[in-house]
Amino acid sequence: MGEHHHHHHHSHSTNKKVLFISFLIITGFMIVEAIGGVLTNSLALLSDAGHMLSDAVSLGIALMAIVFAQKVANASKTFGYKRIEILAATLNGLTLIIIALFIFYEAIGRFMNPPAVASTGMLVISSIGLAVNILVAWIMMRGADTKENLNMRGAYLHVISDMIGSIGAIVAALLILFFDWGWADPLASVFVAALVLRSGYHLTKASLHILMEGTPQDITVDEIIETIEKYEEVKALHDLHIWTITSGLNALSCHVVVNDDLTIKESEQLLEKIEHDLLHQNIHHVTIQVETTTHQHDHSVYCTAKQDSSHQHHHHH
């Protein structure tokens, strides 16, 4: 457990540093790109700047989330503020979806009536944009936990789709410059919007799954049951719950029915073995209630709503 906390804390401090550097670079260029989009009259540049604005906001939220998540647990928040990271990822995903829909709406009007675009300026700004995005993506790849941490992955996805958006704007600028194809600008913006929509959808889906206390994606329930039931002292298992508190921190609670003749010391040794096995299966916070066959409740492996409500009903009485 200590080793995991150390790793968790270390990855958080490196994530914080990477996010801060990325935030400064992205925000600075976003302002440049927005001004450039207005001056060159390019929707592709403006949509990319809009995407960069969402990048800057997402990086800012992600940064705040990490700071909040490090606040210690207290009587009113027994898990601390770790969930803020997931709320940030949800907000992030929804922002992306809204921006994408707005770009689609704007592009329709431009397809009907393509306005004049200053393609040389558009080409220069989008090329710088590409360089900036490559730099930020490289910083994130090297220094941050973009695989495990949903919050960091959200911020990283923003930057990657932004990079592809810059490539779209470059291609559009070249087409307008050499062939005078005015429709290339709204086409590039639609391309950016599709990418933004895709990453927004996946991010929102993953974070809502966590908020709904869904089983972590990297965990197979059957394997977990097998791990606990492989010990001959374990007779049955019920009321199993597996969920994610925040990225990289999975929790489990269940009731385990053991032999009546098991001593307290033997029960403790059994729990230690189970906890050790579960840690290797990416479950870091384990709560197991041990009960004997004489005190066993008649429950299924999963606690169903019907049983829960009857419990509450009896308790209420």
C-alpha cells in the first residue's frame, strides 16, 4: 500500500509540472491563433483556436484537479478530493462535444457561401500551431502518466486531436493558395470537429462509467472471484463491489464466508494473502468482511437492488 501511495504521489507531482508547462505554451499560442483566425478570416484556424481554448481550459481544470486531489481526507470527505479528477475529465469531455457541434454549425454556412481567406497567413499560423502541439505532446509523453490517469489522458487527447487539426488547417491553406478552393477551409474545420467530437465522446463515456461506480475497465470480475475463492478456507463470497475512486486507484469490498473453526489469527492471515493477491490485480483499497457459515446471509455475489431496499426497510423499522 505504501509503495502504491509513493508511486501515486510521484506521478501526481510530475503530472502537475508537465500540465503547468503545457498550459502556458497552449494558452500563449491559443491567443495568437484566435487573432490570426480573425485576421485571415479562416474558420479552420478559428476552430483550431477554439479547440486550443478547450485545451487550455482542460489543462487548467486538470491542474486544479491534481491540486485538489492532494488535499487530505477529512470527516466530511473520507476519500479526500480524489474524485475531482474524474469530474474534471467529465467536464472536459462535455466541453469538447459542445465545441465540435458549434464548429459543425458554423461550417454549414461557409459551405454554402465560402468567404475569402488570407491563405498565406493561415498557412504560417497553422504551421506554428502544429509545431507547438508536437512540442506539448512530446512533453506530455515524456513526463506524464497519460495511460493510467484519466485526467491526464483527457488533456493529452485534446493536444493530439489539436495536432491533427493543425495538419488539416495546413492542407486547407495549401489548397486555397494553389487551387483557390475556398471550400477547403470549412472542410478542414469539419474534419477538426469530427476529431474533437470523437475524443469528447470517449472521455465522457469513460469518466461517467467511473462516476456510476462501474467496474474498472482493466479488471475482470470472474478472475477476482477466482482469486478470492481459490483458498479452501473460503466457502462462499457475496455482496462483491469493485469500483474506481480515481485514476489508478481501484477499490473492492465484499463478504467472505469461511469455515466455522477458523481462528482469528488464521482469518487475518487469509485476509493478508487475499489482499496481496488483489494488489497484483490492480486493486489497492480492499475491505473484506469475514463471516462464518452459521452467520451467513443468503445473498448473491452481487448485491441486488431488491435485497438492498429490503435491508434498508428492515433497518428503517
